[in-house]
Amino acid sequence: MIDTLAFVHPDAKIGKNVTIGPWSYVGAGVEIGDDCWLSSHVVVKGPTVIGKGNRIFQFASVGEECQDKKYAGEPTRLIIGDNNVIREHVTIHRGTVQDNSETRIGSNNLFMNYVHIAHDCVVGNNVIMANNASIAGHVHVGDWAILGGMTGVHQFVHIGAHAFTAGCSLLLQDVPPFVMAAGQPAIPRGLNSEGMKRRGFSKESQLAVRRAYKTLYRSSLTVEEAVEALAEDAQNDAQVKLLVEFVKSSGRGIIR
């Protein structure tokens, strides 16, 4: 159902069983999948593709052009997956040609009030960003990561799968998978062990990741030496491999 007080551009593509509330705006180049629900006062601009079953609450701004001063009106886009919850006053911007020309959001994410996702970000699946968490341009957030309220993330930082940041954290470097971070700037504060338990990781895998964390953070080894020391464990456990490969590929260096 499209409310009579909503504006939907004739070029927009709207799927089946979509609700668009009063005073919402859906612009040209927007595609909205089946079973989506847009409350009142939602703004969606294109080019933007939104998957199925998403819920977008009032005063959210989705697909607006970015705040990067280099942006000169190039045809960039935003891609959003399925079953996301985008709460009040969330802002999600399209990409820039300086990266891959798109911002990409996965599925089953929860973005709470006032979350900001800047240009060229890549957010995975099952991510939670609590109130006022903000990620700058080109940030990558892995699956199942949780960003506490008012977390601030510097541009180009990568946050690994299953990582966890405490409220008011300031991330200036990469956070490896499974690591909990807190502080300004953030430093490692242990493993997200509770998250691993909730998501059904085996006790053996949890123990292997715990040993890897100790090698990386509680030994006297450099990062390069720790990665080398963990090579055999990475071959034997998929989660240790995920951790090691993340550290090896880090562009900004990991929090220490």
C-alpha cells in the first residue's frame, strides 16, 4: 500500500506487498523489493536497490549522495540486502568513484537510531550497530559484528566478523575477528567468547581462537611473528584461519 500522501517517482520500481507511509519520498532510480515497509517521512534516493522484507522507520535517509567533498555527482549507488531493520534518523549514503562506486549492506542487520553509514562502506550480515554508532567512508564491517552505542570508526578501518566494540569506542585501526575492543582510541579487551557460544562454535574452536588471541596479544611476539607462529593452527581450525588472514591483510594495522 502506498499512502496517497507519499511521493513515489514514476521511474521507481516497487515490489509486491510494499507499504510506503505518508510524507515518504521515493526517488528516481530506486528499486524496493517485496514485503518492505517504509514508515512515514522516509527518504530513499537512487540509484538504490533495496531487497526484500526490509523495515525502514521514520526520518531515515537512505541512498543520499555522500558527504565526500570529492564527489561530483557521478552515478554511484547503494545496495541493501534483505530483512534489515533501519530505525529512526539512520543515514546511509551512496558510494564514490574513488572506490567501487557503491555502498553495500548485507541482510538481517539492525541499525538503531541515528546510525550513520558513510560512502563506500561494506557491511556484512547479522550486524548490530547501536544508537549513534557511525562509520566513516570505506569502512568494512564483518558478519555478526556488534558496534556499541556512539562507537566512532575512522575511514578505511576494517572490523572483523564476530568482533564487538564497547559504547563510545573510537576505532583508528582494524579490529580482528572475535576481538572485543574498547577505549579512545580502542584497544583489545579480550575475546567475544559469549558471542561465540551463542552462535554455536564448538568448544574446540573456541579454545583454538583463545590460544590464537594469547599468541597475538599476550606474548612478546610482533604481529608478523605471531602470524607465523599461528600458521599451523590456522590450517587446523577455520576460525583461527579467519583471524590470521584478517591480520595478514590489514591495511591500517590492527589494534594493539
